[in-house]
Amino acid sequence: MKELTIFITELINRFHDVFISLCEMLGLNLTDKQMHFWVIGLFGILFFGLTQAVFKWLSKWSVTALSFIYTLTVLFVIVFAIELQQKVTGRGNMEFQDAAEGLKGFLIFFIILMILKGLLASVKKVFKGGAAKNTDRHSRFRR
């Protein structure tokens, strides 16, 4: 967890340095708040466009896929917030493996849910198929 946090921090710091150099070359003197406004604003719009395209495509295929992606994204935020909180407060150990185990738990329970959902759909299909055959048989005798 510590290594991942350091890697992300270094990546952000390098981007920050490149962005500052670019602004200086263009003669822009942005404050830190202005820089955040532009970078996060533009990144957010680009990410929104990508997300919109992917989710439109997925919505034609499966709403469950959208729900899964949203839930997994929120869980990522939650498990890493918990790990950071443990580091800050000293209550527990900040470990990447804890976050990974929590997400693995969700994935396993999700797979079980999908298996049960599939079984239920199969049972419904069998009984609806049987009921439709019986209805057809009885309708022939009425004619």
C-alpha cells in the first residue's frame, strides 16, 4: 500500500512539474487553485466523455454491468480511504493486502449472486416453458 501511494504521488508530482513548466513557457502565471481548476476540470470532462460512451454501450448490453462498475468504483474509494484512515490515526495497519482482500470479498459474493440469479432465471424459464406447453395443449382441445 505504501509503495502504491508513493508511486501515485510521484506520478502526480511529475505531471505537476511538467504542467508548471508548460504554463511558464506559455507565459501563464497560474495560482495553485487556478491550476487545479483547469487540470481537474479538463480531466473530468474528458473522463466523463469516455465514461459516457462506455456506459451507453454497456447499458444496451446489461444494467447489471453498470451497477457492478459503479459499486466496484465506490468500494475502491472506500477501502483505500479506510487504509489511509488507519495510517493517519494509527488504528490498524495500512496494508495494500487488506484493501485487496476486501475487494476480493466483494467479487466472490458478486459471483455467487450472479450464479444464484442465473439459476433462478433458469428455473423460471423451465416453469414458464412448461406452463406455455400445457396452455397450448389445452387450447387445441377447445377448438
